[in-house]
Amino acid sequence: MEATNLFYRDPALYDLVQADSTSAAACKNLIERHAPEAASLIDFGCGTGRDMVLLSQRYSCVGVDLQPAMVEHARLVRPALDVRLGDMRTVRLQERADVGVCLGNSLAYVHDNDGVSQVFDTFAAHVRPGGLLVLCSPVWPVLREETMRTEIVLPEGVAQIAVTYAWDLRTQINTMHRVWSLPSGIEVEDEIHRRVLFPLELERYAALAGFDVVAMEDETGGELVGSSACTVARRTR
Ligand SMILES: C[S@@+](CC[C@H](N)C(=O)[O-])C[C@H]1O[C@@H](n2cnc3c(N)ncnc32)[C@H](O)[C@@H]1O
């Protein structure tokens, strides 16, 4: 994954650019609404642990991520967090929480159906019966034909970024291609491949693992209109 995404080669840059915690705040609101008594939480695909900072104000949290560099960075800059190295397709922590979360599109990095089933089995193995699952994931591709140009301010200057998207309906992979013109004058390219799981697919994977979807909404709490959704499911068995 480090090879495909500039952020994963530089977790400090990831933290800098993704500094907002909109999805953590949306997730916290959803948990408060659907499981006000919840006390413990596991964050699957927690990255640098940025969402766990907000969530750990209310819940006892454990985070799991696949990439050693992200886990090392989380432990370095957020030493109070419990962040562990693991693959959410196979990890077994030998503990169960009131809530499992998978935010910031982490689920979209698992591309094949078997892998997605494995991830939902992991959720079932770690969320207690009656507990809650909250997923923030793409449910519709970004379909933009034109190149989007944006810039971000880095400590060493401004980086210009040109972003294009592609959509492969057969595999349901939405590809984001970025060309970074860094303040040093160097140009770097990266490409991120995200699997879109449409709402009814998510419901099906959830049901097969013993979860009932109880809500699916926009990250702002509104009706589902954009490409990302927050899905809330309750473990029934
Ligand atoms: C876009 S980041 C989101 C991180 C974090 N949830 C956030 O919102 O900041 C996606 C993360 O998913 C992790 N990831 C991808 N596949 C994974 C897997 N199979 N098991 C655990 N983590 C995984 C990546 O290492 C990466 O840190």
C-alpha cells in the first residue's frame, strides 16, 4: 500500500492533510444515538489513530491497522492510544467490544469478495451480541471526467495536486490518480484504488455475518446523496 499512496509513505503528511475529524464526530454521534450505553470500541483500519483521539474521550479504545509505518507513527505521536498491528481480514484480538468501527474508507482497501466477507467475520468476532458496527465507506463512485486541481500547505511550502478519477464497473474499483508538484519542484504520482460496496451489498455482507443494518446516512447525518456513507448495524447473533 505504501507504494500506491504518498500518504502511506509519509504518515506525518497524512495526519497534516487529514487533520479534520468529521467522520470521527459523525461516528460518535451515531454511537450516542444507537448505543448510548456503549463503553468499549475497536477501530479497524485506524491508520495514525486520529479518529481514536476523539473517540477515546468517551470510549475505551483499541485500534488495529495493517501498515507498520502507520502504527509506528500512531504510537509515536499518540502514545496514550492502544494501537496494534493487524490485518482486519484475519486479526483476532481475543476481546469483544460494545462497538466496532471502520472509518475513513478503510474497508474500501479490501477489494475482493472473500476478503470483504473475512472482514465482516472479524467484525462479528469482536463486537458483542447486541453491539454496534459503524462503517464509513464509499457506496457510490466519484465520477468526474475533468481534472481537479487543488493545493495544500505543507511546512516547506505549497504543493499543487492534480486529481483524476476512473471507474471500473466490472470490479467496482474507483481509482484516484494524483500528480503532486511538491514545493521542492519534484513531481510525484500516486494512485489509490478503492472498492465501492453499494448499500445493498453492505447490507448483505452485514447480514451474513449476523448484523442488521439500522441506519445508513451521509457523514453530515443527512439523507444518502454523496459517494460516502456511514452505515450503522447491530449484531443480532
Ligand atoms: C484512508 S486510511 C483511514 C485511516 C483512519 N481510519 C482515518 O480515518 O484516518 C485507510 C487505512 O486502512 C488501513 N487498512 C487497509 N487495509 C487494511 C486491512 N486489511 N487491515 C487493517 N487495516 C487496513 C490502511 O493501512 C490505512 O491506514
